[in-house]
Amino acid sequence: MERIYNSGDWSSNMINVSETTELEYWCDFFNVTPEQLKTAIKAIHDCAADKVNEYLVTKPSTHN
């Protein structure tokens, strides 16, 4: 998971919600709960961080 913390291009990162540390990192990063993050990934059928970000930005009611 080191690539996530050091990557300047986080858009190429894939979110693995099965890894507790990674799930916690991305929840903090996006300021969402684990349930909200998982819901976003299910809604877009994609676990790419940039796609999840796009979804969360356009769907503010899902993570307030």
C-alpha cells in the first residue's frame, strides 16, 4: 500500500475495501464512512480512486 501514500497520481490507485488499512486510508482521504465508500464503489462498479472521487463529488448527499 506504500504506493498510495507516495503516489503523485492517485488516479491510478485501486481501492481494496478488503484490506482494513487501505479502507481506513481511503475513508479518511474522502472523508466518508466505510459504508459510504463501499456504496460508492458498488454504485459505479469501479474501485479506481479517481472514479470514486468523481462519484463522491457529484453525489454530495451520499457522504454528508
